[in-house]
Amino acid sequence: MMWLTELFTDPYLSKIVWRALAVGVFVSLCAALLGVTLVLKRFSMIGDGLSHAGFGVLAFSALLGLGQEWQMEFTLPIVMVISFLLFHLTAKGRLKGDAAIAVISSSAMAIGVIVYNLNGGMTADACSSLFGSASVITLTDKDLAISMVLSITVLLLFTLFYRRIFAVTFDETFAAACGVAGTGYRMLIALLTSVTVVVGMKMMGAVMISALVIFPALTAMRLNKSFKGVVLTAAAVSVGCFLIGFLVACVMGLPTGPCVVVVNLLALLGAAAWRGIAR
């Protein structure tokens, strides 16, 4: 407990911790809000596909000699383009959603591993890209600034278009009849998801970030029935699980990503048990 108190009182450590908390909370919020729509649209694994694509892009950034300070700027536009490609493949019916995600996910992961090995093997940076940073020291002030701007943009756009996203989520045919362009809003969701995934990858890792999209939404759906209630509950669960997982990781010296995922899993199991008892 004394060491935990020191995290927030020591000038050097507290700056690092608050920086990581700010990034984590905003990413958790974004992932939870988007996750509800993605799970309901049966497109929840898009986070997994985009995060694996991000890992492949990070491998190429290492091959090009780009430092960690430029990884987000290099990765974000490419992953956004991949989200366009993924959307195009599924919208045109050339591949089913899950098949398209599987193709991109496995291909990007395989290419990333090969590139890392050609570039000197799977280093600590590569493991960090996969499973998240073991130390929050790797998050810089620049990472914080970029993450905050992007996360706030995602939250504002989701809030601004909330009603239209709701309509597209449940009935695209009816939404189209009311003048809501389903294609445009599906693309908006894909782009916002790509931004959230890239922002959260440094802390959560390519393998773990998709859990922030899926778990809180599934937990919330077992506790609420209305769309608004599910969205608000998912946001609260996501932030709460991140805070608990983050503090556990700090105290035990473990990677943040796996700890946050395990806490989310426990929350999901608890919600499922509660629903069973309530019945």
C-alpha cells in the first residue's frame, strides 16, 4: 500500500502514472462506446483485425528505422486505409465480415513477425507491441497529447452522431428510408475504431486491445436492455476495469494489457452470474 501511495505522491512517478491513466481512461471510453455498436452489428472482431494490422505496420516502421516517437503518426493513416479496405470487402459482399477480418488479421500478424525477424529478431519492442508495455514509462508527453486529441475527437463524433449510429445499428433499411446514409456511418464507425485501436495499442498491445472493444459491451448487455443503458454501462465498466487492472499491473510489476483483460473477464463472468441469479 505504501508503494501504491508513492506512485501518486512522488513527483516523477506521479507524472508517469497520471499520463498513463489519462490515455487509458480515454481509450477505454472510446473502445466501450464503439464496442456496443460493433458487437450488435456482429462486427466485434474488427478491433482484432485492425490491431493485428497495426502490429504489421509497426514492424515496418522498425524496419525503416523510425523511433517510437513517430510510430503513432506512421501507423494511424495506414490502419485507417486498412479499415477502408476491410469495409469495402465486406460492403461489396466479396467477403463476409468475419472472413475479411480473419484474412487481414492473420496476414498482418504473419508479415509483422517475419519483418521483425528479418530486422534482428523479436526484440522487447516487438513483445511490447504485441502484449502492451510492461512499464508505463514508455508513454511520452507527445503520446499523451496525440492520444487525448484523437480520443476526444472520437468521443465528440460518437456523441454528435449518436442517434444516427443508433438507427444504423438496429435497422439499416429503416435508417435509409429516413434519410440516414448507412454506408457513411458504417465507415465512420470503422474509422473511429481504427483511431481507438492505434491509440490504445502502445499500452494494451495488438493482441489485447480488441478486448477493450468486446468485453465491456458484452458485460453491459447482461446488465441492461436499452441501447442507451448498455452504452453508459459499457463506458463505466470499461473505465472501472482499466483503473483496477492498471493499478494491479503497477503494484505487481506486470504488463498493463493482460491485467486489464483479466479484470474485464472477471466483470463479464460476474455480470453473467448476476443475470443467471436475477432470472
